[in-house]
Amino acid sequence: MSNFTFLTEEQYFGSDKLDILEKRGTKAAITDFSILLGAYVSDNNHIDNDSSLEGRTGYYWTKSDDGDNDARVVNDNGHRHCSHVLTRDGGARPALPFSSISNIPTNGESGKRARDGILEVEYGYYPQKAASKDMQERLERAYRSGSISKTRNSYTTDSRKYDAYGEKFLAKQHEEYEYNGKRYVRVEANSDFGGNRFTLSNGEQYRDGDNVWVEVSPVKWLVDEREKVMLTDKLIFSGVQFNHTRDYHTKDFDKTDIKTFMDRYLSRDLEQSRGTITLGEQTEETEEFKPRKSRLQKLNPDKTKTADRSRMTDTEIIQNWIEAGESVLLRGPSGIGKTERIKTLYPDLIYMKLTNNMFPEKVVGSVNLQTGQSIPPDFAKTAIMQEATEEERKLVEENIQNIYDVADTVYERSKESDKKVVIMLDELLNVKPAVQSLVYTLVLNRMVEIGKGLKLPDNVVVVATGNQKKYSSVAEDLAEPLEKRFDHILDMEPKVGEWITEYAIPQKIHPSVIGYMLSKYNNSGKSEDIQDIGYFYEEPDVGEEHLDRNGCKGRTNDPRGWTSISNTLYNFERNLEQGKYEGKDVEDIIQRSISSKLREEWSAEFFDFYNLPTLTPEEVTKGMGEGYTQADLPRDISERFAYMTALITADETQVESCREFIRKHCDPEYLSIYDIYWAGNDERKMEKISELQEMSLALHTGKETEEYAKDGIAAYTDIGQMYSSYLTRDSKEEVRSEENERS
């Protein structure tokens, strides 16, 4: 990544001041690594108790010029100042623009929202904090004895002395070492304090020329969501001249020495632990090396960058196992869609619900006492007949005993089949061990022990579901021999993002439910990525063991419960439109309906979201021509989601205005959900959305076009791919038929 930059003076102090700086201020703590590279430090003797370096600040560069050939800086007190571009004691606080909230670069984990509302993320790894005194001694002994191992990483600094103002940048490599699971670099102090002692965060004092071990750790960034830029929390490096020539103007920032350093070296150093190491353009001071490839890197033909690869959802990984012919046991709480997602993937599956009072012959078959003939269980007969030819089916219908010969023929033929026949054993963990034991042979050998043994087709895959004991009082432990017969056991949790994308949107769950879930988890800082925004039981902690004020377990906020809420809202609104509540307190009706289904911790909050004042499609269409007052617009994340969901009722004459309103006053990323939800399975509406996408791109020019394309179209594509896979599971006509049946 080579688009590192500095903020302007206006972004720190002027009318363009960033929200994150309004809340946190402009003073910035400085890392030990920066001090060792020659940075000026405000208070050499102050050490914060938690070693956060708070109170130890330095001055740092902006990209603005002072009109007199020097650069503007933020001084150690957080005030505006200026400094010679030749100096090397200025700290650096890099900034990094991003195209959309979902594209914030991170180390692969979602950020956290601090108490002041600022989103904090970790991106890149860099030397920052000096190791403790004890660790310094151990590292130095290991280094001198040669018992410490090098990694393949290194970090580049300027090798010039801190006061060498007339000398140009000369690269110096600091090799990275691994010790007891942590990573360190050995840095020779190039101190602005000269021969005087200076103190680092470990409480130890050092002089210029001392060797200090500095730990490599994740770099924390503050995210300004309005301006779409992130800024390092601390000053992370120093010792590099802003520019080796005396003349500087803002327009020349991209040509400066410090910008070149960030593009060529810092970008590599931050990212090297996240992917392939490259040293960029080689100089006399740098040495090129080629990292070894792991086994997976050699086998995998995929050229996608590691940072750009996404994790499979639970549904995708389950389908991957099934398509490989491997049996699966799905465990988790009730209501999270274990059975439903398998039925969605394989609509023709053979379903068998296990109960404690079921007859064993439903699983293992029976024997006719009069004739002595073996009678296979229904599920086995269905599996074989599905794969049999018409002639083979007639043979079985004539005499059930022919099924054994037919089964052998079908088995051999099915070895060449790509189609998977799924047999689902529902509630396996909720039945007694005696019932569980009936499926041993079925799971292990895909065979039914009846007569001489009935072999099921080779393309049969067994999938079982059940609840762990912590989620169900009637759950049973699975006998170890049976547990080992499953190729995979997946302990599932109720993931909000997967439920929204894989179920709620395709199944037309009420827009207010989806809007509320998205706003709640975005507000909580769980993640900005819709696929990873948390779990249903996380906010607040309302697991199955939680008791309400009446001493009852109450209603958990699981996917099944939210589906029920959706049905309630649709029924309520239908009755409301038909005038069935005339003269009644409708707020009380819907509040009581919600509270009967939803936990008390959430019911009032959800009602407030559902009842937020929003604009109707008619008001938006009219307002696009006449403008809005500030009072008409959404004020926070919750309201932006509420406005977006309220506009889903737009007709084809209103949708263009509604989409433009969402893009301007909510967020372009919300268009992805809005477009999918509005179009549904209607081909005409899908075509309308495509037309509007093209028109929008044509109307926006220059930089705005690029941002619109990234924020709107790219986000639409991400979730659109999910929805497209749903539509192409069968033909569109079959999907519409399914929708009609559900209606």
C-alpha cells in the first residue's frame, strides 16, 4: 500500500478539522522507537504508569507549507507551528485514506469503538515499545550467544546521525528476531539528547549509541468515518528529513523525501507480516531476498492477495464438506438455522427426525415374521430409488427384495456422480444413547444393517444436528465411538451477519428487523463488515441461562425469534392498513406484541428504532426538488439505517430519488442492502436497479465518480454475489415458485 500521507494544517486546526481530532485533541504520544531514531521528546523524565507514553509527546509534520519554504507542524503541546524541512527530529504520524467503511485496512480483525465513539483499528506491525530491563538482558545474551532466531522481516530507517542536516537519506536495515513467541528489533540509539541520558517507557535510561531491544507490535489507528481517513494514534517513526532541499511547497509533497520513505519502506515494513515480503526499489543499502513458500502457497493457484481473501461462512464451509462426501455434525443452540441452512442448500434432502419414542425399524429396518423377508427403512429406500433408473424402480416395486441387487448396481454407478444425496438426522443429540446407537453403521459406512446389509449410494452424505447440553436441558452427550464416526463436528454460534445475508434478506424478513440489527452491531463497534458483526447473544449478554426479572429464562434474541418478530410486524401493518385498529392505541398494541416475543432488554429499544421519524418515499421524491431542512435528515447511524429501511416501499417512479437520498444523506454502502431488498426476485426491478447504477455513474464525474463506484457499486457487488448465488441455486422460475408457496 503506497498511499500514506500526512494531514494538512487545516485538518488539524482549521474548518476541515477531523472529528477524531475534535474528540482526542492534536497532541500525540511518541513511541520508544521514534525516540531512539532521534525524535524530540517533550518531557524526558515523565513515564506514564501504564507505559502508554501519554504525556511524552513530540512535534510532528503536516503536509502544509508555511509560505516561506518550510513545513507546518503540530508541536508537542498540540499547537500549530513550523519547522525546517532539513531537520531529523520531527516525528511522523502517517494518515491513510480508505474508499469505504468496509474497506478499512486492518490486520484481519474488526476494530473496537472507544467510549468517545471513535473507531480504533489495528493495521500493520512496527517496532514501538522498548522491552523491559529483564527482557533486554535476556535478549542481549541470546543475541551474543547466537541462540536467538531471525525472522525474514526487517525494518528500514535512516542511518544518518540525528544532526546530519546536509546529508541525504541512506537506508539502514534493522533485522527482526523472534524470542519466546514475540518479535523484536535491536536498535542503536541515534538520540537527539546527544551524550545526555534519556528515559524510555520501560523506566530505563539510555545514551546515544546504546543498543536497545524494541518489541514489534500492531499499530493502532484512529478512524475518521466522515472523512474516510485513518491516522496513527502515536508518532511511529522519526529520523527522516521531511525534504533534503530547502525549498518546499504543499503541492510538492508527493516528491518529498519523507513521502518517498513511506511509499518505499514504511508500506513494506507495516505489511510484511501480513503477506509476501518485498523491499521495493533496491538501493546500494538494501539487500533483496526471496522468502520461502509454504506448502499451501505452492499448492494454491489463487493469486489473490492474502489481505484480500475472505473467510468462508459457516454455510460455505458446510457445503464444502458435503460436496467432498464427508459427514457433518452441527451443534449449537436452537433457532440459529442449523436445519434450515442444510434444507436451503439441498432442497431434496432425505429428512429424518429422531425421537426417544421412535420405532427402531425407522432407522434399521424390520423383518416380516411371516415371510422372513427383510424390509428396509423408508429413508434408505428413498435414497436408492432417487438414484435408480425407471426399470430398476419397477423391479423394486414388484418385489422389495430386489432392492439389494439394485442397491449394488446403484452404488457402483453413483461413484461417478457429482450430485450429493443428503440424509439429515435431526435432533441426534436430543435422544437417548440407545437411539443414537441405531445410526452407527449409517454414519460410518453409509449402510443399513438389515438382511445381508443394504448399501446406500456412494454419493450419500450424512448430516446430523443437535444442541449441546449448555443450550438444552434434554441434550445428551454423544457416545465417543459415534462422535468419532463423523468426519467433521461444527459448533455453531448465532452469527448476525450470516443470518442477515444468507437468510433475512432472501427470505424478506421485515426491513426494520434488518435495519435494527445492522445499526445495533455497528453502533457497538463489533465490526463494519456485514459478514462479521457479532453474535445474537453478545449485546447484552443474554445466553440461555440468563434469567429475567420474573426469575424465568425468558425469550432469547435468536434468529428464530427475530423471524417471529418480522411476522408480527407484517401482520400488524396489514391490519393497520385495513383499519382493524380504529380507535385503539396502536403504539400499545405493537409494543405489547414485541415484548411478548423479545427480551425486556431489547424490546423497548427495538420499538424506538421501529418508530423512528423517517421520510416516506413520497416525501423524498418531493424533497429532492425542493431541498430539505437539517431537521429532516438522519442524525446518527441508527437513524440512517431506519431511513434506508423505510424507503424500501418506494415504487419504480420513486426509487431513483430514494437511492440518491440514501447515497447523499445515509451512506453509499447502504445502497447494497437497499437495492437487493427493493428488487427482491422481480426481474423488472433488477433491470431497473442496473439502469440506475449506470445512470448514477454517468452523472458523477472525476473523483466523486470513483468514490461512488467504490462505495456504492463495490458494496452492492459484495452482498449482491451472495444474493446472486441464492437466485442461481435453481432457476429463477423455481425460486419464484418457492416464494409463492411461502406466501
